[in-house]
Amino acid sequence: MKDIKEKIQELSDQLNEHNRKYYVDSNPIISDYDFDMMMKELEALEKEYPQYKLPDSPTQRVGGFITSKFKQVKHEVPMISLANTYSQEEVVDFDTRLRKSIGDDFEYVCELKYDGLAISLIYEEGVLTTAITRGDGVVGDDVTANIKTINTIPLKLVGNYPKYLCVRGEIIMPHSSFIKLNVEKEEAGDQTFANPRNAASGTIKLQNSKEVAHRKLDFKLYSVTSDELTISNHYDSLKEARKWGFKISDFMAKCKSIDEVFDFIDYWDIHRKELDFDIDGIVVKINDFTLQEELGSTAKVPRWAIAYKFKAEAALTELLSVDYQVGRTGAITPVANLAPVQLAGTTVKRASLHNADIIEELDLHEHDFVYVEKGGEIIPKITGVELSKRKIDNKKIIFPEYCPACSAKLERNEGEAAHYCPNTKHCLPQIKGRIAHFTSRKAMNIANFGDETVSLLVDKNIIKDTADIYTLKYEDIFGLEREFHDEDNNFVRKISLKEKSTDNLIESIEESKKRAFYHVLFALGIRHIGETVSKKLTKYFKNIDNIINATFDDLIACDEIGEIIAGEIIEYFNDEDNIKLVDRLKSYGLTFSVDDLDSDNNFDDSKLKIDLKGKNVVVSGVFKNFSRDGIKDYLDSAGANVVSSISSKTDYVIAGENMGPAKLEKAKKLGVSILSENEIFE
Ligand code: IVH
């Protein structure tokens, strides 16, 4: 028995070490495959001998379900905030005040002000034991299981660490994770997050740490405290934390004068756009701990630090009206129509209002003058109302009680921000949305069957549901006059379908019958079933009947399927009409099973010159013989791990023409093999 215990200890230590080398040092020394094998071995041992599972076990990185609500825990030292300012004069005042009080013999540390949510981590004997959110500053939520999934947070410290340590920092969602998450949400018909901060805080409060792991959060450390520390200043304490296995920002600077502080501020006001995460300002701190103590804190904020916040580029414009769009899942999204205004180089005419709560928070009234801001690739949002411009008789904007399309009474589920129209079967935008989703590229990929065509065919009563697409004949489509509109819904032109386009459309419909099962399942448009979940389901259950007949417990046994998704699947197939729809689609010859002989769905990898199974591959540029997405899909089916950005973990870059020079240079620098399409395909 002792052997097993030792083996578990040894594997845990090694895996934690490899994790650190990979995520913190960006310098892995073993292959992903070897890492996965070690992890599997540890998982198996822990399953058989749960009594030996360690509190710092790396298997917790993958997460699981938390059944109860989060425990409330009191912070040993309250989490106070920072004095904030948008004015450079106030930073100068801060500096003057300090110099009067403690003289000139001190230095500042300038750091980025990360835009996420604050977290306090407790390490006892080097092991992460508790992670608490700020909460009200005195008491927060114990979110330890979720925090343990974040790879840059060590589960166990290395080196000469204090026995009892409190580390504080910000949980953030990198842009790359944020974009991926919102794409997945959109594909699954869920509401998207308005910004990375909301996404990070929504994620950390999830009751399913597996999903937390999937969303790839990150941690930015900004304070280290322990009674045992012999270090006398903040800067060195962070450097010390680096030795214990934490990832520390490369972007901090010691500054002697206020001019140097402003150099740092000015630099980052411009260069923040290049970071893969949001910052909303710069934090200026006195470096020396003794001086910090001497200055102390008010009830709310320390006197030794100040946060200078960047002004987001904003514009003031009039709210013309609010549209309520009905999505394919019935979710209602309010969209503000604005008087056109210039902002950060583009003309803004619309802004998403996301949901009823946001309208309420802004206390929006008709014809209000509103501030719009834009950040990175994120759509503009309304951040405030200029009350001085509000006329007395302007009416409050009231979120509708009834569906703007079909007049059904809207519903709102407990805990959800969105309102839904429950009239799934007869509400026109939902019907059209479902069909358009079905034909879309990642679903059945029926070319030339976009929103306009769908809308026209439904309005003319030629099709009523997705299965009707397969009954379409040449004469149903030939001569159809499609109206095209620009992004503001202004009519641009009418184009009628000619012979060739009609032939192509019919052929594309026929071709779609060969689409792999996971595309078909995704195309059905079941809520929360995005492309990734669909792949997991089809791989695990093999055919549609197994999914239809699966119980709740069967479903959650499948990797990445949680209670909510399982519930949606059960509900979908409990509806007789959906079963009939699937039966009709089956009768038209669509693919509803996975062939066991193939690695994925009816996949044939004989076209590949190189075995890419398990390899990390980046596809970039434009290709002669294939579409980029086609290549990605193909490589994914061949067992390659197709990722979007180049890192030291990347095995191959498949480069087409016009690959970005920065990407190319990075690949060369990291020594990644660069291959052309001819080098990998027969
Ligand atoms: S120091 C005693 N440093 O901003 C003060 N905070 O608006 C400890 N934040 O509560 C905070 N980046 O959640 C500090 N480099 C940084 C920060 C930072 C982001 C957050 C933190 C804090 C809030 C104050």
C-alpha cells in the first residue's frame, strides 16, 4: 500500500512541476502525450485509492460538479479597494501629498490595473487550500474548486516558500478565451457576454468547474503577504513569488519621480491595445513595506497607492429607438438604434443592450443622449446617459412583456438575464433562425442559403421547417427574387436566382446529406449544443437513437456534458415533433451515425502525407486547393489538435499565401515546422 501512496505523491509532484514549466515558464520539457499519459495514470490510481488523493492533486485542474452553493468565508485581512482617478492632476496631488508626509526618499512601483475580479488565495505548507472572492470585502465565496482549474495558479509551491501565505490578484479572461467563448455561446444559441470582465466573473461563479476549466481563465498576481517574509518591499515580494511558481507580470516598473510614472501611464495608454487581456488603468504603489505601513489606510483604501484609470474613447449621441430581436432559440436581444456618430475611427449606429437588466440599470428613456464606448473587437455599448439633455416628457424605455414578432407572453428563467419567447413552434423569426442555422457553414453548409433565401422561402410558404429543404425542387427555387440589405437593413438590390445558381443550390442541398453526424446534430439547433459539444456527443453515443434514448445519467456521463445541457437534450427529444423531424431528415438520407471504423465521422485520412494525430497544428493564410476552415475540419478529424495561436507547444504551422508576417516570424523564432498545403496533402 505504501508503494501506491508514494506513486500518487510522485506523479502529483511531477505533473505539478510539468504544469508550471508549461504555463508559468512557457518552457515544457515533456510532450503533451507523455503529460496526458501521466495524468491518466494518476487519475486511475486516485479512482482506485481515493484515500491517497492529495489536496494539491493536478487532476483537479480538469474540474467537476459542485453541487452545493459556495461556502461563505471571512477574509483574515479585509479586501479593501483602491482610490481611483481619471485625472492626471489628482495623481500629481497624490505624489505631492506623499512627499510632504514622508519626504522624497522613496520609490513607486507602477503596475497594470487588470480588469477582472479580485481573488484571495491561501497557501498552507505550500498547498493551495482556499480561494475566496472579494464579496463585500469582509466575507467572500469559497470558489477553490473553480480556481484550481486555472493553470497559472500553482496548486503546490516550490522553493523556499512561507508556511502560511496569502496571495491576491485578479482573475481575468484573456481576449482569446473570450472570443472563443462568445462564438461557442452564439453557436449554441445562448446569450453572449458583454465584455471579458463579465465573462470572468460569470465563469468563476459557475457550479461546474469542468466548464470553468474549458473557458481558460488566467490569474494576475498583485500582492503577496506573509508574516514570515523577510523581504522589505513590494517589487521584490513579487519577484520572490516568481520563485515559488507564480507567473508574474513582465510589465511593472520602479519609478523614482512622478514624471517616470507618467511615462509608464502614457506608454500603456497606447500599448494596452496590444495586450491579450483588458486593463482599465495603471496602479501606482509605494514600494517599501515600512512606508506603506506608516502611511496606513482609510476605512476603504490604502493611502500608499492610487489607481489612474484610462478614459475609454466615448461619444455622445441620441438614442433613436430600441429594436427587440428574436433569436433562433427565442432569446430577445434589445438593440439600440443611434444617431450615427464617429467613434475610434468608425461610424457607430447601433449598440447592443444585451438584456432588460441593462436597460433598467441605465434607466434609459426615449431620445436620451447616451455615451457609447468601444473596446477592442467588442461591439459598442452604451455606458451612461447624459441626464442634463433629458427632456421632462421623455418616456422610460420599458422592456416588452410580449414577443414583438408573435405576441406570445415572454418568459424569463430564474437566474437568467435573457427573456425568451416560448412560442418555439410558431414564432416566425425563431422558425427562420432555426432554418438559417441549419443551413449555415458549420452546420449543413448549404451554400447560398442565407437569411434572405430562408426568409423568402418561409414567407412564400414553400418551406416550414428544416426537413422541407430536402423536398425543394428546381422550380421551387428558380427565379426567386432575393432582396439584399446592408448592415443597417437598407435595401440594396434584388437578385433573382438564375439557372446556374439554382443548379448549385440544389447540388449543395444534395451534397449536405453527406455531412458528418456531428454537423447534423449541431444543425438541429438544440439550445447549448455548440459544435464542440456536438462532437463530444456523437463520438460518445455513436448514433442518434442512443442520444434520443439516453437518460439524464447516461448523458452526464459523457465528457463535457453538464446538467443544463443534459436537460436541454432530454427536453428536445421529449417533444414528439422533434422526433418526427429527425425521422423525416433520416428518410432523406442525412447522416445520423458515426462509422466505428473511422477515427471521426466517416473520415478518410489517406490524403495526408504526415501523421498529425495528437499534434498541435496552426492553420494560417489562404490556400489554393482548400478553404481554411475545410483544412481545419479535416485536420481535426485526422486527430490533430487545431489551435489558433502559435506557441512553443505548436508542432506544425500549415501556411497558405498571405500568412501574417508577425505569425510567420513567431513560428520561425520558436523553430516550429512550417508546411505548405502540398507538403501535407497528397
Ligand atoms: S492592489 C490594497 N494592484 O483593482 C489594495 N489592485 O479598484 C490592493 N486591481 O481591488 C489592490 N489590478 O481588484 C492592485 N495591479 C493591481 C491591480 C489591482 C487590478 C483591482 C483589484 C482592486 C481594484 C481596485
